[in-house]
Amino acid sequence: MGLRKRPTKKVNKKVAKKVTKKATKKAAKKAPKKAPKKTAKTTKKKAKKVVALPGLGNEVHLFNSLLELIRVTSAEMPDDIQKVILEALAREEKNTTAEYAMNIIKANIELAKKKSQPICQDTGTVLFYVNHPKELDQIKFTKTLHKAVLAATKKGYLRQNSVDSLTGENPGTNIGPGHPAIHFHQHNKSHLEVSLMLKGGGCENVGAQYSLPHNELGAGRDLAGVRKVILDAIQKAQGKGCGPGVLGVTIGGDRGAGYIHSKELLLRRLDDTNENKELAVLEKDIVETANKLGIGPMGFGGKTTLLGCKIGALNRLPASFFVSISYMCWAYRRQGVKLKNDQSIQKWLY
Amino acid sequence: MKRLQYPFSQEEIRKLKVGDMVLISGKIYTGRDAVHKRLHEGVKPPVDLKNQIIYHCGPVVLQDKKTKKYEVTAAGPTTSIREEPYQWEVMRDYGIVGVIGKGGMGPKTLDGCKQYGCVYFHAIGGAAQVLAEKIKSVESVNWLDLGSPEAIWELMVEDFPVVVTMDSHGGSLHADVDSSSKTLLKDFM
């Protein structure tokens, strides 16, 4: 472990110096023209490669785009989430603690956007999902991504949130083994698409994985059994995951793949419909049933316990039947960008 | 809506009941996992916690490079249940009268609340900006060696909005909702 850590630290320091000196201050708004000489040179050198390597593009643009992605994800709630939160607020009875909670949530969303500050102080596990053309150099991309994460941390878009599990030390960089989490997926298109999810610890802690059959719950290896364990997880979570929340549920896979996939399901828009009809029915049923349990916002009691549920499936071994459940809090921070060939932002995905 | 004004007292705390919506004004201290672990290990707190409120919170704090002044830019509550093994001891040994957090706590804490005169205030999880606005200043910081989110920040708050979910008379909204939702769930299984 010691050997592994050292190089990471060195890199972090280097990155820290570079970023603070050069890019940080002007990064968000100003284009590479204003960037310091050395960076500009490297940029020029790379510029020729842009055509040949569309996945690489311009490093300074990429840095700026990623930093902006982090800022917006941390501070602004996507429209699809905001819509269901307002609906939930309207449903709660007047002058209850549930309505009080939803009103504060609404005010918080507005204030965070206005001040361009984190919606929640727990800026969570930083999860990147990168869809890229085959030309992308993942090592180079990761370096730029780390610079952006570091800059975002210095600017307070991200809290110093990544801790050495053995020593408890917090280097304050958000960079270390396993963090940020980067999931690369190659696609057949020529552009880069980067999605980001910031998933807080409170909701991560109420995630659950069940192995079916589950005797205690009487849950067998079928959708009825899947339904039972999902509802059990919701009841167990109470308000601890900062409800009302949204579930990503994966049926099947190995234990690791199941959890990873359950988070990827949270990239789906809340208002979409599952292409699998049976799962579409189950998703709706879970939300309706959960909202009859009376757990309510923050677990105060009330009408909305769950805002949505997304279910998917992976193949499994004949011997295994896992149901992996990821809970996302109401502070559902996920955003994404489609990048142009020069790696500036072409459009926002949510 | 009730108001609770610093300095806090046992007498005022005993008047609070589950379901009360309260606005807190005055001094509070943050303290979360590492602080509670250290206190449990026998290290004396760097500040006098008698009649104080502990806030389970790991704030985002920025320091002005020139003035060295701290500013809290995001400060919602963190999940409290992790302090369940320790919280009652802090009540017993250091006389705190309030805990602010989220998600509620268990029977040990509830028992401590009753025995030592303390309440659990539930803040709105995730509402980091609304709550940061209620923090008017940072007075001091201790145990910064634990890392910024884990340090003890002394904060002055004004009209900090919370709901009493565990009182000093044995009442717990969390136990009630857990039990009623469990019963309801049986019908849907």
C-alpha cells in the first residue's frame, strides 16, 4: 500500500501547483487564449492531433468543460428532478413537518443555483461516466479530469471528501485510490460524452444487496421476490438516505457489477419509461407502494417516500440471484455534457 | 414555530416535544464521527460542552487567503446514527443539551436524552445552502487535524430551522414511523 500511495501523492502535489498557478482562476470563463504560455504551447502541439484523435482534443478546453460540469452538477438540480420535488411538495398536507421539510428543500434548490454553491455539503462520491470514441487516451483524460476535480475542490464546488481508509488522513484533494470513480465506455460516435453523479454518503449507506431466495422475507427468485426485497430496503432506509429519494435497482450480475449497474440506472431521466414492460409496471408499483408506507420526507411521516424507481437486469449465474439497490437522495446531483471535437461544451444532457 | 435562544438550559430543553418546529439562535458546535470517536477514547473536548448543542455536520469551509477568516458555504446535517454508540456518553460526561443531525438515533441516545436532559433536533438533510445562510459567523475551530469536515467548528447561527424528533421524555418520531411503516408493509408483501 505504501508504495502505491507515494506516487499518487507526488502527482497530486504536481497537479496542485499546476492548477492553482495556471488554470484555476480563469478556468471557468476564459478560453485557452488567456492560459499561460506553457499550456498554450502544449495545446498548439496537440491541436494538430485533434482531427486525428477526436477523443483527445484540446486539454484546456477539456479541463474547463469538466470544471464547469462539476460546478453545475454540484449547484443546480436537473429539471426532471426538480419537477417531481415540486409535485411532492404540493402533495403534502399543509402545516406538517413533511411540508416544512419539502419547503426547505425547494428553497435550498433555488438558493444553491443562485449562489452557485453546493446543493448539499456532502458532495459525495464523485462518479464520472465517460462515453468515448476509440481514440481516447484514458490515461491522459484521467490526468485532466483529476486536475478539474482538484480545481473544483479548491473552489468549493466539491468538499474535501476523500479519506485514506487506513490512516483516516484527508489530503483535501478528492483524489486517491478509487476516487474519483471513472467509468469508461467506448461508443461508436466521434465525440466525448461525460456524465457526472455526486452521490452523498447518507444515501450510499442505505443501499442494500439481497441474495434470493430470501427466507425471512419469503422472497423467491422472481419479480415478486424482487419487489419484496426492494420494499424491505425502503422500509429499512426510513429517512436516513435523505428521502424522498430515487432507487436504482439491478437484478442479477455479480455483486460488484450489480451495484455499479444500479448506479448507472440513476443516469436515466426520471420521466422516461422502461422499455421492458414488466419492469415498467414494477417501477410504478414500487413508487406507489412506497408512498403508502407513510415514511415521508426525511422520515418525518408523510405522503412522499420515493420520487422514482429505475430497474434493470444483468445476466447472472445459475447459482446466484442478486438484487442490488442504490438509493439516491432528493439532492439528486447528476448532469452530463456532450463535448465538441475541441472539447468545449456542445450541450447539456439533462 | 418555537424559538430556542442561547444560552441554552435544561429547563427550556425539557419543554420541547416531538414534532415541535424550532428555530435555534446562538452558538453551536459541529462534531461528527472522528470527534465522537476521540471523545469516546477519553480525550477531553477542547471546548466546554456544558449546556451546548452539537451539530452533526461536516461543513464546506473556505478560508479567505488575506484575512484568514473562515466562511461556511455549505452546511447541512450528516447522518446521526453513526454516533449512536457514543452520543449518550457525551451527554453524561459533558452535559450537552441538544444534538442536531439527520436520520434520527437509536434507543441508547433516546435513553440518554431522557436521563440527562437532551433533545434530538432533525435538520433537513441536504439543505446545505438554506442552513449555511443561517450561520452568521465562524467563531473558532478546534481539532482541525481531523480534517476540515471532521473538525469542531464553533458557529453562530440565527433562526436555524429544525424539528424535534426525539425529546427528553422518551418520545421518538423515528421509532414511531419505523414501527408504523413496518406494520403497513406487511399488508403489501
